[in-house]
Amino acid sequence: MASVTSLTDLVSEQLTSALSATRPEASADPLLRRSDRADFQANGILALAKKAKANPRDLATEVVSRITTGDVIKDVEVSGPGFLNITIADRALVENLAARYADDTGRLGVPLAEKPGVTVIDYAQPNVAKEMHVGHLRSAVIGDALRGMLDFTGETTIGRHHIGDWGTQFGMLIQYLLEHPGELAPPSEVDGEQAMSNLNRVYKASRAVFDSDEAFKERARKRVVALQSGDKETLELWQQFVDESKVYFYSVFDKLDMEIRDEEIVGESAYNDGMPETARLLEEMGVAERSEGALVVFFDDIRGKDDQPVPLIVQKADGGFGYAASDLTAIRNRVFDLRATTLLYVVDVRQSLHFKMVFETARRAGWLNDDVTAHNMAYGTVLGADGKPFKTRAGETVRLEDLLDEAVQRAAEVVREKAKDLTEEEIQER
Ligand code: ARG
């Protein structure tokens, strides 16, 4: 059996023909959305009414009168300024599922993409030497699900875990480790939890010296320079932090039953070598310009306080590169070396302005265009009762591992309560 027509498509077809029967001159998209009130909501009538200079509610009523309810659409009613709330017949749902179940090709009636492309999907990107938090869980889970769906359509997917593995904080960490050798155990000798607790201990201890000892602070600054200039001993110590962190990352992803491939862990630092070239290209093309010594890109529609333009900083006045330069260089790599046709970034909505600026810059440079597109699949931040990012009572962000452990424990309680005949082992398995 080939593909099964989705209920969305069936409803969409019916609405489109009702819309064009009502206003033959205008081609209108019914704009079907999921809804809390019904199975679908159609918002397209508002735009149609605007075009036809008609009253949206009257138009909606007219459209409704042309929809035959029955087999698929059980009920349709006008709501609000001219939305349609649509309810699907139970029978249609059951029959659609049955048809998919009967698909003996194992594809559940889902067609393969007509023109599959290459999608590079940037997800599950924790930071080195830092505890993972709820946001990292969401990126991992959403990204993994999206990837699975794309794979199923025949798309070629390449994962990129853009871990935070670079920055000035490594000067402090490395310098501390140099002065206190042996504080990080060899990665092969620790499990995830020990790895994270070692990293936390080193982080806290180095921070304390950094904040109280001026001479150490200066040594840490010099260490940043050594790291950036590729000093061998410094890089080796940096690698220890990365490796120790990976032990921890893998233990968490394992808990999530998620497969993460080592070759797809390509962190910010992987793009260091390409950043000067990125800056040169952008400046030569006139996409980026010098402003107060820094190399920046301006946007007409992005403004901050006092209507001042907010630029994207490609290179700082001191010559340093940051997060944006790494992302722009990653785009060149993903488009020209990996030959991606779609770039997806599963990253918290708080970074969407960053991505808006990065994508627009890449479009101006011609690295992105109508055929090669980039999208921030933004998800919301988990907030606490105070409306601020979720924290523990002690004011720390909630550790992802604690959250996962608590989820398993609470689920076990529910199962234990309901299924009294299960052994403890079976309960844990559930
Ligand atoms: N490591 C970053 C964070 O924890 C997320 C990286 C997102 N990906 C990217 N290409 N910028 O905030």
C-alpha cells in the first residue's frame, strides 16, 4: 500500500474548495492549525476577508454553509473574529489509523520525501565543565525526535552537537589544573557522576582563587593567550576538560536512551581555524564593517535601547572571536563541506535574536539563499513559579540528572500504586 492521505490534508482540501467557491477570485490558504478548543482551527478567512474587503464573520458563516459535514468533518463552527473550529469524526480518526496500521511496508502510510535533501541538525549542545540543565534536555529530546522524523522521510541527516568548549573561562580552569595536577582523574577511570563532580570541584576551586588572588588572575589571563595561540601543554590540559565532560555527557544521554555519535560532537572550538577567513570574507563583501575597532554587521530592524542599532559582533576590537564568528564559520562548513540544504538549530528561544542576525548575515554573504535555508527550532524556557528560569530553592539551576532521576522515581511510584502484581524489577523496567 502506498501513502495514506492525512486528515490534515483531507480537511484542508475541503476548506480550500469551500473558500474558493465563496470567493472564486481569491486563492486562499485555510491556514489550518492545531487548536485547544477543537481538533483544528482555520485562520485563513481573516486574510481572505481583508483582501475581499468583506466582514470576516459573515464570510466565515458563508464558508461554513458550503462545507458538507459527515464522514470527515463532524462539526465546524465560527469562532472569534472569523476563525473556524473544526472537529473530526471519531470514525475518520479510527479509519485513518487503521489504514496506517494496515500498511505492510512498515511506513504507517507516510510517504517518502519527493526530493530528499541533506539536513544538518544542531541539537544536544551542552557546555564543557558545566552541569547540564533542563534546557539541554529539551534540545536533546526535540532534536532527536525531529531527526528521527526526517530520517523516516528519506532525508539525509547529519547531527552537530555544538558544545561550548571554548572561551576565556578555560584560562582559569587550565591554570588551576596546572598548579594542582591530579584533580581530574583520567576519563577512563570515572563514571559520569564522578566526572561531573570532579569538574564542579575544579570549577569552584579555581573560581575562588581567581576571585581572590590577583597574581593567579594574571596567570589565568596569560593562559587564555597560550590556549588561543595553540600552546601544546595548554591544549592537552584543555582536552582533559573536554574528555572528562564527555564522560558526563554520555552518561546523561545514555539515561535518555539517546545515541550520540562521537564524530558528531563538533564544538565551538572546531571552527577556530576558519574564523579569520569568515571575518575577511564578510569584510571584503561589505557585509561586515569596522565600528570602533570591531568588525560588525548592522540590521535595519534590530534595535535596542534608545532605538540604537544592535550589531552582530564578528570580531572584537582586541581581535578576539566569539560565539557569532563560530556560528558563521559553522554555516560555511555545513553548507559548503557537508553540502547541507537545510540547517536546523534546536536552541532555546532566548537565542533566537542571535540566530536571526547570524542567518541574515549568512544570507547577505550568499551562504544561505532560497535553496539553502536555516531555521531556529526555538523552544521555550522552563520557568519556575516566579516566572524566572527554573531554579532550585537554593537558587541554583536544577541539575538535569536530578530531574531525570526524580522523573523515574515518581513514575515508579505511580506504577507501583496501580499495578500491585508487578515485581520491583518489572516496575523499574516500566
Ligand atoms: N552550547 C550552547 C548553550 O548551551 C548552545 C549551542 C547552540 N548551537 C549553536 N550552533 N549555537 O547555550
